[in-house]
Amino acid sequence: MNETLALTDAGLYCAAGDFYVDPWLPVPRALITHAHGDHAHSANLAYLAAADSLPLLRARLGADATIDSIRYGEARRIGGVDVSFHPAGHVLGSAQIRIAHQGRVTVVSGDYKLADDPTCAAFESVRCDTFLTESTFGLPIYRWDDAATTFREIIAWWERNRLEKRASVLFAYTLGKSQRILAGLASISAELPGPVFCHGAVERINAVYRDAGIVLPPSTAVADAAADTHWPDALIIAPPLAQGSAWMNRFEPCRTAFASGWMAIRGTRRRRNLDRGFVLSDHADWDALNRAIDATGAHEVLVTHGYRDELARWLIERGRTARGIETRFEGETGAVTVESTPDGGADPSPPGA
């Protein structure tokens, strides 16, 4: 792939350091960009990650996993390379991994966004020779509004539903998106229209964020709600898989919405049988992808997941050396089948959250 990284059956491999980056098969040593399930697989013998991601990785991988961590910007020598982790702005603890080898620098972005988000460290541009970028939303049709606008729209939707005596069920990915919504709503309004309840899988991740010092407004697990809870007053945040499940019956009558970058596509809301769609993504939109790539100064760009070939062609047309590479990273998936089970029993950190 380049002199520093090779694409193997197990994932991205650095021979000079004898480690893998976000491998998808078990390996002896894995460097992890963030805790989503398509990047942080279990069963590796040892992990290295950014210190801010340690609580989520521990919750995901278990108490027995061998996880080492370093602070953002701290360099560590591994074999013949120097590595460091730098904020990616995607979710709590997400990082880009900088690998310096024989005078050349390669940066693996993982997933990232440039938009403000109080629940994680802001994206940091890292100069490099080769940049591996995601391309989940790598088409010009994907352009996000300011997140504050979306949070105001969610509050207005919730208030209208209350007046119509309908509960408000907002589907959002369990890890990252749900917590960003909670923090964003509180930043818009000091007093929310009513109580907030969360699916059990979401509430467990909320607890990890709070323990890490991230300020979120009060929320209660649906399973802990009082028997006389008046659901029409409430906002309920749930993973997408809960849609259509028996778990939803307690909220009827209700209105449903989904917060996702995919809501930018006309007709997506209708196909999902939703009442409302809110365009909110924890991935960079088209403009942000281009800004991030330009800021690296990289002469070579390798594009993974999403619209990788389309973005690579765009970059080539503008004079860059670029190509798409096939990985098992998913980004923000358009499917609704990658979440935990409605009772919260499965993996609480699916890909694309």
C-alpha cells in the first residue's frame, strides 16, 4: 500500500513496528483509533489507544483485555517507528494515528469530523506525506447544517409532539451520536421541554461518558422509568434497531425520528417509515473532508469506506495522487441492523455510531 503500511487479510499492518491499525481479525498488537465495533474488535492480544478512549474500550472489550494508552500528542517508539495519537473529533477518545518511519509520515484518520462537539476533543490537523481518510459521506450532496440548527429543530419537534400528546422517539446510534444529542440539546436550552429517557444500551454509554467527565443533562433508562410515567412529555433516545420492536409499544401514540447524515437524502425518511429525519452526523461532510485533506499537505491520499472511489477520482482530477482501498470499516452505516438488541443485550458500540 505504501512503505509504512500494508493491507493484509487481518487489516492495516506496519511491518517496521510489527503492529496493526484497527485490525478486523485477532492479532498480537493492535493500535485502535476509536471504540466503535468496526474499528475495535475483540480478541487481540494487546491494544494501544488514546487515553481518552480507555473508558469506552474497557467497557467494550472487558476488564481482562490488555489495553495500554497514551495521551494525545505523546510519542512512543515501537520497533522502527514513532507513533502518536491525535484528536479526530469523532467520538470520545477518537484519534488519528501518526506513524513516522524513515523520514516519512503516514496518518491513519480512523473516522473524523471537524464540527464542534463538546463530548470529545476537537479534530487536530496533522501534517503528513500519506493520509488515510475515511469517505463515509464523500459526495457533494452531503453537506451539514450547523449542529445548533439541528438541535433547535429537535426541540421544536419534541414540543409539537407534546402539544399533540404524542411521545417523541428519536433513533440515534448508541455510542457518540446519542451523547452528542444530549449535550447539544442542553446547550440550546437550559430547560428542556420534558424528561429524557434512553434505551438501556444508550444509558450505559451515557454513564461511561459521565464518568469520563463529559457533562450530559439528566436521563433515565427506560427500564427504570416509574410505572406512571407520562410518555407524551418525554424524549426517548433509542438505537435504530428498536424501531418496529415490541419495546416500542409502551410509547404509543408516538412520533419517530432518526438523527443521521443519511437523512440528507430525499426519500430516506419515507423508506424508513419515520415521521421526521434530522441531518446530524459524527462524520465529516463533503466540504470538511476536502478541508481536512488539504490541511494535511499530503501528496498521497488513500481513501477507505464509504464513497472511496468517488472521492479518490475527485482528488486525482485536482492533481493529487489518490486511490481507494478496500477495508472492512463501515463508517455511519445506512442499515438499521447493526445496533444492539432492543433489550440492550448485545454489543453497545456498533459501527457508525
